[in-house]
Amino acid sequence: MSPRRRRHALPLAQLVEQATCVAEQVRAELHSVHADPDERWHVRLHHDADVDVWLISWTEEQGTQLHGHGGSSGAFTVVAGELDELVWDPAARELEESTRTRGDVVAFGPGYVHDVRNTREATAVSVHVYSPPLERMDFFDVERGSDGADQLVRLAHVWSDDPEIAAPESVRGPAAGRVAS
Ligand SMILES: [Fe+2]
């Protein structure tokens, strides 16, 4: 039996380049994009031993809940529309909100915890790259610690290669003050 291949992340610069390149392909209409107001639409465009590439559309008020990506690093970029992103800052122990607009690229390591949502009427489209390919999704909430400061609490994890997998029903719902779809 051959030893299991060691999983490692490609350099973040390479993930950014790949996300940007695929976003250009989407803008050139080389990939079809759908929008489904009932369930966030997503499709995997590429998979190999090192990387997964997903194309996702977000209709108004579609979003995730606070989550991490297991041991994977990644990058995402906005192809069209705008997305609001909450990111857990472990040093400040708070969530920081940013608006990601067309062409913005965010790269992150394996400890990254965020929540992404489209709050606008126009459908948003984004490309997401994960390396090594996703194996697990972690779901979090922010709670006030005994020292009075906020802390990140892991609610659940799901073994999955799907970045859009829902959290277990028992922990689904309001997260970080926002209602998950
Ligand atoms: Fe994510």
C-alpha cells in the first residue's frame, strides 16, 4: 500500500492568481452562472489533488453563517455585485465587517473564520479557491467570555468537500447577530 499523499496548501499568491483567472473566465461567459433565490447556487469548476475551485451566486439576503474551512487555505474574488464579509479578528477579539466589490480578492490561511452575505438587490457572483481541497467545514458563533471579551466558539463541524454545506440544524440560525440563510 502506498503512503497517503501529504496534503499541503499552495502558496496564497497562487490561489489569488487562480481565483482572478477564473473570475475573468466567468466575466468572458466561459462558465454559465445561475441564480436561485431558494438555495444558494454553486458549482465546482475544478478539482485536483491541490486545489478546488467553486463558482457561487448570491441573491439578495443569501449568505453563510460564521464558518471556517477546516485545514484549508483559500482565496475568493467578487466577479459581479457586492458581498459583505464579517471576519473574526483573533487579536482584537471582534468581528470586522468589510464590503467586497467587483475585482476585490481576499486570501486567507487555515485559521480564517468569516461570514459572507449579499445584502443588495443585485445578485452577486464570486469565485472561491481552496487548497488543499476542502475536507471539513467548521461553524462558529461569538459569545461573551467570562473575562467580558468576546470569544469564538466552535458550534459544530461537518466533513464535506462542499463549501456551501449547511451547518447541522441544531446550530443553524442567528450567528453573530445575523440570520443565516
Ligand atoms: Fe468561507
